[in-house]
Amino acid sequence: MLTIYHIEARRSDRVVWLMEELGLDYELIFTPRDIHASTQAIKAVHPIGTAPTVRDGDQWLIESGAILEYVINQYGEGRFSVKPGQPGYAQYLQWIHFAEGSAMGRILTEGILASLPTLDARNQALAARYLGNARRMLAFFEQSLAGQEYFAGEAFTAADIMMLLPARVAQGACPGEATPNLAAWSERVTARPAYARMLARALPNGVPPTYQGWPKEEAAPS
């Protein structure tokens, strides 16, 4: 059985969500509404100290995309993936890696730069490369969902699990931006029963107040 070291409303939600989709048993370790205590528990078992950290016997994994692929291939019989040769395979690979490999880094870097009160001349050039990235990402997500239900095509996959966080963070950075395709997709994926089960187990008391990028009104079902 997998052990998932978790911090509420962070990337480890993805692993819990996939486990619920697959109907697999797992142990979830965290301290509700105490991000510091949950972080310390991870640092006690792994030098990187980030969520998700997953143990499977003597195997340790710390990258959410790799964890999802590992679980799908090791225990999920390939469910919620797209196999080589199937329609949407290239899209599936792109989005499952793009979520963290490109999207989150650019969006979060823009947020950090935008929060600085002043930028010296050297950093202004750097800022010019990143400011506006959240809006560009939103436009890319919106365009990519045109004419299809999910990021890899017409079926829900782990790519959608990976993409919910960058989509929400980008939307939070661009309030009022019109993204009807993305909004409809978000409504579809968060209406899944496994998503509700993830909230109930991984966010039992709602989103911690210190977390940014997740709708504050969203809470786990009672």
C-alpha cells in the first residue's frame, strides 16, 4: 500500500485524487490545517521535504507527474492514461509534463516578480520575460480545449488531474479573464465523485487560509 505524505491544497492532492479514481488503498500522512507540521513530517523522512512524497515499499518518489505515471503503470493497469498509438497520446504526454515543467514555473515566477515593489535595471529585463505569462497560459489552455472535453481529447486522464492546479493559479492571477472552455472543463473534472472523495480525505476542514490559488469557498463535503 502506498504511503502519501501530504500538505493540504498542494500538489499531493493530485496523488490522492488519482488513488480515489483508481479505487486503490493508501495511507495519507498529514496534520490537518497545520502546514508546518505536515512539512516537518515530510522532512523527517525525505531530504527534499516537499509534497507529494510517496513511499511504496523501499521506493520513494517526489515528483507529482512521475508519481501519477508510476501509480497508473504499476497498479492502475494503464487506466486514466493514453497508450502509444491511441488518439490523444501526444497530447496526454505533453500536458502531464507541461503542468509542472513549463506552466507552473512561469506562472509562479510572474507572481513573485509582480509582488516586488521595485525592480532594478538588471531585473527589469528578466521581469519582461515573465510578466503576462499567466494570461498567455490561460489563452493556451483555452485554445487547447476548444472542441474537446479534456486535455488529452474526449476522455478524462491523469493529464487533467495534473492541469487543474496550473489552471486555477493562472485564473487566480487573471480575474475576470473570459475562458469558457476552461471553465466548463474545470466544472466537469471537479464534479467527478473521486474528486469529492479526495476533498473529503485530503481537505477535511477546507482549504488552509495561508494557501493561495484555490477557491476559498471550496470545502470538503460533510
